[in-house]
Amino acid sequence: MAKNTNSVQISGNLVADPRVTGEGSKVRTLFTVAVNRTNYDGTPVVGADGKQQANFIDVTAFGPLGRNVAKTFKKGMPVIVSGELNTYSVKATLEGETEAKNIGRMSVTAASAGPDLTWAEATVTRNEQGSNQGNASGGSAASSAPSAGADDF
């Protein structure tokens, strides 16, 4: 019998610097990743205006991961996020409509996140164990610096 899973990976560029809400153990970091759309053959999806189309994915990171994302990620940075896909609805009035309608939305709750090293270099700085600043693997990533070697740990 197949096990039900809810796992998603996205890669794209940050639309803006991450926003941190909450304090202490209730910290969460919100950010949006622009993911370029492509056709089944890998060619870009282009709109009527001639520009490549993108999906804008809202992401939430909690606790130590959220703190590390807030310190590390900056607008325009290429990133990869793994996590769980969430769906919800919001009431909104669409342009030209008079009544509010339920609009379906999707977001990702991040389990891990980091720079996309296809398009950038990074240096990894380990947080001290027990400091409650690191992610599950005990580290955070900083962008735009030379790569660290395996012997650096």
C-alpha cells in the first residue's frame, strides 16, 4: 500500500527580503519565491507582453530555520526550498465584481531552505550546538562568498 506524502521542492528567486513575525519560540519568517514557468519541453512560458511568466509561491519558515532564513536570504537571491504544500482560501473581491468570493491559495511550509548553488556560491557557518540558532542540521548558509570545503567542518 502506498504511503500518502506531501512534499514539494521549489527553486527560484526571492521577490523581497524575508519578513519576521513573532518572538522567541513563536518566530516565523515569511518570504515569496518567484518560480519561472516553463512548458513541458522546457521552453519558457511567455505572456502577451513578451515577458516570461512566473508563479509566486508564499513560504513560511518557523523557529531556527526561520531565523537563519531571515539572516541569510536577500531580495533577488536564488534559493531552493523543500517543504509541505498547503492550501487555503481567502475571501476577496475580484476586479469588476461586487461580491467577495472564496479564492483558493497555495503556500509552502519550509522544512529546509538554502541558496541555489547552480547560480551562486555560498559559505556555510555552523551555529553553536545548543544555541537554538541553527536548523535541524545545525547550520545556516550565507550567500555571495567563496564555497567552503568539506575539510572546513
